[in-house]
Amino acid sequence: MQNIDEREQWNQRYSSDEYFFGLEPNEFLRSQSYRLSPGQKVLAIADGEGRNGVWLASLGLDVLSVDISPIALEKAQRLAASRGVTITTEVADLASWDWGVERFDVIVAIFIQFAGPDLRTLIFQRLQDSLKTGGLLLLQGYTPKQLELKTGGPPYIENMYTAQLLRESFSKMEILHLVEYEAVLSEGVGHSGMSALISLVSRK
């Protein structure tokens, strides 16, 4: 379970005027824009300071951006205002938040690897439940090799993803894209340098 101490930890990370993960959307997410349509209801989980949610809103999507840090979400709203778009934000502990059922057309989960195995299992189930039939999951994370590269993410191998883990976790969904690869990330100070990545697109 996330708690007040974790919320404070994330608040401290986001307390600077700078945007910890930068202002631009994740490159994998940007590459999937052709799968998205204006008016779709999209959930961006652990969206932090809003770089991904604000970009999604700029495409005409109806965005709900959730994060455990109220400071991050305040910055997300400022970013949205500066870009002339609107997003809905909600402070949420993903372990106890009411995700709803058949609620979203798209769920975006970019680097949510604060979640250890137990919380990850819960999150993966909840996001499948809350997707509408035909809805899309867009997910990116790190593979175990990231622990050697040390260019972002938590230093816990149990929090990393493998293709087998994702294939098993989303076995009830249609996997449209599942690739492990290495690439240079430049996402603020949070993700910077050669990174060991895995990307998934699946449809309910």
C-alpha cells in the first residue's frame, strides 16, 4: 500500500519549479498517436507533472490524470493551462482508488514501476477491469537490464518487466505490440541516457 510517507516522498521529488521528467511526452506514447481518436476517454495513471496527460489532451482526448502527489498534479494543471488544453486531475493511491468498471477507452501506464509485485498485480487487474471492451492499454517500463544502466527507475529487480511477465499478466487481452529494446531517453533529470525498455500495446 502507498501511504502518507510515499506521498511526501513524491511531493519532495516534484517540489522544484523544474519538471522532473521534462515537459514533453514519452516517445513510445507519442509513437502510438495513430491508435488514438479525439473524444476518447483516457486514464493516465501515475501521470506525475502531466507531460503525458497534457499531450494526450492536445490530441483532443478526454484525459483523467491521476497521481499520488498533489504537488505534481498542480504542476500538471499549470502545464495544461500553458498549452491551452484542459485535463481533469485526481489525487489517487492506486492501491485503494476506485478505478471503476468499463470506464476508459485508453489507459496509459508509463513507468509505473514504483509498484512491487503485489501492488503491480492489483494495478494490472484494475486497469483491465476499468477498460471498456475494445479499449487499449499503452504501457512502457524497464527490463531487468536497467539495473546495470542506472539511468532511471527504482533499483529493484522485482519491479522490472519482462516480455513473459507482461504476456502472462495480460493473457486475456489481445497483444498488438510487445517489444524489448534499448534506446536513449531524455526525459528531464528523471530518465536520462541509454535505457533498457519494454513497450506493450494490448486491446481488451
